[in-house]
Amino acid sequence: MLNVPEMFGSSVFNDEAMKKYLPKGTYKELKKTIEDGKPLDINIANVVAHAMKEWAIENGATHYTHWFQPMTGITAEKHDSFISPTSGGKVIMEFSGKELIKGEPDASSFPSGGIRATFEARGYTAWDPTSYAFIKDGSLCIPTAFCSYTGEALDKKTPLLRSMECINTQALRIVRLFGDTETTHISTTVGPEQEYFLVDRKAYEKRKDLIYCGRTLFGARPPKGQELDDHYFGSIKPRVAEFMKDLDEELWKYGILSKTKHNEVAPAQHEMAPIFDTTNIATDHNQLTMEIMKKTAEKHGLVCLLHEKPFAGVNGSGKHNNWSMSTNTGKNLLDPGKNPRENTLFLVILASVIRAVDEHQDLLRISVASAGNDHRLGANEAPPAIISMYIGDELTQVLRSVLSGEKYVAGGNQVMRTTAEVLPNFTKDTSDRNRTSPFAFTGNKFEFRSVGSAENIACANFMINTIVADVLGDFADQLEKADDVKAAAEALVKKTVEQHKRIIFNGNNYSEEWIAEAERRGLLNLRSVPDALPLYTSEKNISLFTKHHVLTEKELRSRCDVLLEKYSKIINIEALTALDMAKKDIVPAVSSYIKELAETAAVVKTVDPELVPAAQTELLKKLTGLLNCFVKKIEILDKAVVGAKDISDIAQNAMYFKEHVLAAMQELRAVADEMETNMSSKAWPYPSYGSMLFSV
């Protein structure tokens, strides 16, 4: 029988392991570091390192690695063994505090946006004691931050940690004003729901586009897709259920709070949702989750696809980022309570988020900007590129009361009457949900639904933390001068809502009417990466991040360059893959099929000279015309790819790839997909959409 409580966290140097392996004094000092952000003394680090090593060796580890998150978007690790030579040709197992605290990977080989040149190789990883170490594949993995020799952050984690310190400082100022003297630390929390596709490995290995790009560059739609909505929450197929069972068990070993699993809307699409955790831990866990998903899929002869849009014509995958703020005394600052109109602290926090989202629409859009997510946003399966907020009926009424001064009467708990006597009645939520909204209030948290499935959630969360912290700081500056804090807070909330209510939209974000309405309101519609990223380095944003010490101007500009370069490189790889598939596989396959049709028509003519082989002749004409068109489209894409080499400016290069290369790829695909629908499935060189989406 599976003992989940005993299994949970068994591969993690967690609180239970610390208590067992650390002296009491050392344990207390380490806990102070974890809970209060206090610096850790090197002597304490030596004791912790020894304990970690002993625990790791007992659990089968022989190596250690600093596990970090460079700007590649995935994790990185360099492994060293615990062995140290002794006299007589023997070894002992050692691990020092210095090795725990600091590592030294090659900084010039990771994306840096010009911060590091090839000849400037030195970089450092620094232990993050707030995130538990764990054992993976026989190595002790130590979560770390990554910076250059000159001190700039080269990773996703460092700005996230800085932003968490920033919002803690500003939020504490606010709660103090409302009489909270017990809270000593405020953390943002996140529960990232993870969507993904599962396809058979044998089919995957026959698709160069999936192997190189993570998404299909060609593929005609199957007769059946997701239009019947029969896959969503449907019965989980046995092979997938076995994968999910193994996935849960692996995640639980790492202390990852995997809670929910179900089929998603598209065929072969699924979702895993964890219980929320502090943002830093949730980010580490999500990176680990994506890695474990891929490894677990391999054991079942499957491949886990995390691309935002692996299949055209069906829903893509996102990562719903459920964000909130909690005190170390257990209070959720985004919990409205029984009467939110009287909960002034909640209204101040809510108003800060409303203003932050409105003033920094550009940053929220940038935080989810990627080549993959461009295919998903606004495609009637995900929120549009326009950032807006949904707050629901109850909070809408509350804010109307704030603006008008009229009395608000709390609705109280409403009973859902199911009308069938055999079914139980139950209390329903005070507001509906809006799955089309990019930034939706869902009871006691905000769900940022725009995040792409393959992306590191650190970027979205350090953006949210920073913009909300900035507004909280301004609110605190104003309220700390007030004689009557409650009255001043009421006036501040009213003023804020009046100035920023344009960002609130509770309707259908998919509708064409909303696009026009959003433009009338003056909201941004940044449809693609090249449209959004140049705003990253605006004066407003440089001022914001430098003011709160989340990013220096140099770090900010480097990240913008890294993201623009990555976009161009991804489109370039996709274009080269499409050309390779077109020239080496599709053209020969269609040519062979045309030849086969011609030979068949000739045989028919030989058998009966009077008989006109109409079927073969018409298909011959159609496919020959399509093939000629396809070859011309190949030439256009070839020239477009070559043309990109002449553009040195990073932003202009990215825009060129979007407007010329990506557009040429789409035209090439349209012809290929039409040829596929007019050919024998055996003659087409790749597994079809139908076989991939419905075969598992």
C-alpha cells in the first residue's frame, strides 16, 4: 500500500531532515535565514553542508550540483562528486560550506544580452537557503541564484528574490497602518496550473518539427478535433492514467504539492495543478515539474509537449498563475472577508493591484512574451494580448459603493438549489469565473491566465511583485501622513478606482467588440513579441526596476536583448526546419505520389483506350499545381531567411522575422496542408494530426 505522507518530501532536505541532521543551534540559525532573510554565517554553512552531505549519501547521492535557472528558460546544473583524495590512493567524502554557498559555472556560455563576452567567462552561483535542496539522479541539487563576475543577475531567480523582498517591505508598511503588529513577514504565493500534451514517442520521432521546434510546422486538421468538448474532464485513458499516477508519486517525493489532474479541452491535452506555495518555492517546483513530466513520459513510451501551441487548430497550453499575498501569521491579504466593503485593508490591497495592472499593462504583457505564446494569446483558447482585469459581481458592487458613497449591503452566502430533491443544496461562490480574462480575481487570489506553458513563471511573478510593491509604497507614503488612516484609505481607494477603472472588464475578452472597446479605453494591444519588448526599456520601466533594486538598467536592457534574440533564433530554427522538411520529405513524397497517379492513369488508358481516367487526371492536375506553388513558397521562405542576416539591430531583426519569415512559413504550410488532404495517408511522409492526437 502506498504511504503518501511517508513518501512526501523523501527526496528533499526539508524541515524534518534538517531537524534530524543538524544541531539544534544550527537549525535555529538556518530557520532564521529561511524565514526572516537573515544572512548566514560561513561557520553555520559548514555545519549545514556536512549535514546535507551525510543525508544525501545516505539517500544514494555521490555528487552535488548547483541547480540554477539561467535566461535560457530551463534549469542548468554542473555535477561534482563528494570525493577528495587521501594518502594511499583512497578517497573520503567531503562537502564544505564554501562549496555549498558558491559555485562557478561558465557565465559567457549562457545568454547575457552582452553583459558577458566570450573571453569573460567567470560567473557565480549562490545558494538560496529559502529553497530546499533535493536529490535527483544521484546528485544533491542545491537551488541557487546565478550572477556574473561583475555582479549582474544572469538568471530568473535573482530578480524574483529581490522582488519578494521589495513587496514584503512595502506590504508591511501597509499592514502596520491598520494595526497589525504581529506580522513580521509578507510573502507572495503562487499556485501554477500546468497544461501539457502527451503524444506517442514513435509518432514523435517521425516528426522533425516536434523534435527541433516542439510544435508542428505542417499538419492538416483531422476530421474531429475538440469541437464536441468531449475530452475536457473526460474519463482518463489507462495509459495516461498510469503516467499521471507515476507523475504524482515522483512529484510528491520532491515535496511538490501535486493536487489535481484532469483532461483538458484539446485531444491529448491534460493539466496538473498544485497547491499554492511561496513564489520562490513554487517557481523552483514548477521548473522541476516540467522536467519530471518529460522524464516520466519517456518511461511510458510517450513524449510530453510543453510548447504553447504544438498543434494548429486546437487549444494550446498555458500556465495559470494563481497569485496572492499572505502574512507569516496566516492571513491572506486578498481575502475579502464576509463584508469586503468594511474590509478597508483588503480594499487598499485590491486598489493597489488595480492601479499596478493598469499602469504597467506593458510589463505584464512582456512577462508572457514568447514566440510560442504568440500563437496562443487571443486564439479563442487563451486571453487576448490586451491586458485587463476581471473582479466579479461582488467586488464590482463593492467598488460602485466606494465610488458613489451609497451603502453596500453584503449579499451573504447564497444557496445553490439543485431542484432535484435527491441532490444536496450547497453554498455557492459570490461571483462567477471568467476564463477569458488575462488577470481575474477568483475569490482570494488573482489568476494570471496569460502565462505560456513552457515559460519560467519567475518572470511573470517578479513583474507582478514589483508593480504592486511600487503602488503599495506610494500608498504607504500617503497614508503614513494621515491623521485618520481609515478615512484617508477610503479616499485613496476611491481616487484610485476612479483613475484606473478602465482596466476592469468583466465581459467576454474574446469578442471583437472588446478589442474596439479596449482601444477606446486606451489599453495596449501588443500582439507579438516584437511589438511588446521594445517597451521593456522605457524610461518608466527603467525607473521602476532601479528604484526598487529589482533590476539595474544594465540588467534590464540585457534581458530585453536576450528575449528579442531568442525570438528571432526560434523563428529561424523553425524556418530552417520547415525548409528541411519541405525539400527533403514533402517535395519527394508528393512527386512520387504524382508519378504513381500518372502511372495508374496510363495503365487505365492501356486497358481501355476509350476510357478517360478522370479521377486520376483531375487529382494529377490539382497536386501538380499545388506542388509547383509549394516550390515557389520554398524559394520565398529561403530568401526571407537569408534576408534576416542583413539586419543587425536586434529589435528590427525580430520584427523582420515576424513580418517576413513567419509569414512565409505560414504560406508554405497552407499549401502543404492542402496537399496532405489530397494524398494517400501512406504516401504522406509524417504521422497525421489525427494519429498523434487520438492514438494515446
